[in-house]
Amino acid sequence: MSEASELTFNFRGKSVIVTGAAKGIGRDLALAFAGAGCKVAAVDRPQAEAELLAVAAEIVALGSECITYLADLAKAEDCIAMAESFCKSLGKVDILVNNAGLSFPETLVNLDVEHWNTTINVNLRAPTLISKVVARNMIANGGGAIVNIASNAAIGGIEEHTAYCASKFGLDGVTKVMAVELGPHKIRVNAVAPTVVLTPMGAQVWGDPAKAAPLIRKIPLGRFCMPKEVTEVVLFLASDSASMIHGETVLIDGGANAKLY
């Protein structure tokens, strides 16, 4: 189970869609929203069915409701079908967290075209298409909040992350456009940009101390991020406490981008 939040949020009577909810940041988010009283709609890929059902069981044990959906977010038709299904089941969607993402570390000169396409489709096209559907529901119901999980890779270049950086730079831009277009409909849109988060994917890419050390040296706080530290910022941005925060990409990077050299 997710470590208990030190902050208190109240989302009773509200609903949230969380993509990539089977593990990592998505799992932590789903459990945290459920713990705050939110009804959770959780989606992940078919290969993660067992993990997704386990998250749903934990949510029910917390006394909240959870509906699940299996979708390949690399496929446009799956994104739309999932979003439409959740909108129908929930009736009113209050919060959307576009969390699902992936990375294929490889240098530019060794870039695999299929890896590029999959990364762009999952990390950039999927949140755009899902938001397109969900925003219509929010407009019809008087507003809502959307939080996109971007990355420090939306701020600067990272070696062996050509496609990932392109997708996250793009998501930052989409966040800004969404904020401009959806703000008049009382839909707040923000993003968070964490440094390396020690999820299973983060540990896989950055688990080698020799590889991680140079990056950690660039972080004034001297460490990578934990999922909980992302979750609590997302919950804040989705809450009424952030009612005038809109169109922002909030850095969660231990001061990495405050350091010039």
C-alpha cells in the first residue's frame, strides 16, 4: 500500500481518472486519491492486468470505489474508447491525471523508429486524446482539473532520451494550450515535472550508481524523488487549494533547475 500522506485532502463525492495506475507513480496516485475519498477510474495496459486489479482491491479496502479498464495507450482508438467508457460510467469526471508514460533509453544515432513512435504515442498523443474526450465531459458538467505528469525532460536535454524528451517537451506545450482553451470553462490544467522518480521504471534506468551519480550531483538536495513527493503535489493541484494555479508546470526536482553549473 502507498505510504500515508502527511497532507490532508478531501475529495469525497468526486471522481478521478488515473492512467498508468498499476504501478509506480500511478499506483501511488490512485491509492492517495482513494484515501482522500475519491472514486477512482484506473487504467493500464493489458499486460498489467494483475497489478491493476490488485490496486483496485486495495482501493476497495480503503472504503472507496474503483473501476478499471485495460487499454494500450499507444493506440489512438484505445485512448478514446477508454475515456468515453469512463465518462459514461462515472457520469461526471472531476479530475484527470495523465500519468502513463514510458521510455526506451538509446542514443540519437541508435534511435529505433518504432521506439520513437511508441514513446510519442503513449507520452504525448495519449494524454492529448484522453483530455479531448474528458474535457468535453468537464465542460458539460461545469469544470474540473487536469494534471499532466511531465518531467525534467521537458526542461532540458538528457542523454539517451531523444524520444522521451521530445514527448515531454510536447506535453508541456499541450498543457499550456489546454490551459488557454479550457480555463474559460472552469477547467484548471497544470503539469508537474519531477526529476528521476524511484519507481520500478526509474530504478531500471537509473539504478546503476555509476550512471546515477553525475545526475545526483546536479541536484542540490542530493537525491532522486520518491513517488509520494510527486503524488502530494498532484493532489494539491487537483484540489480547491490550488484554485488560482493554472497553466503551470511545477518542478519537483530538488533544485536541479536552480543550478546553472
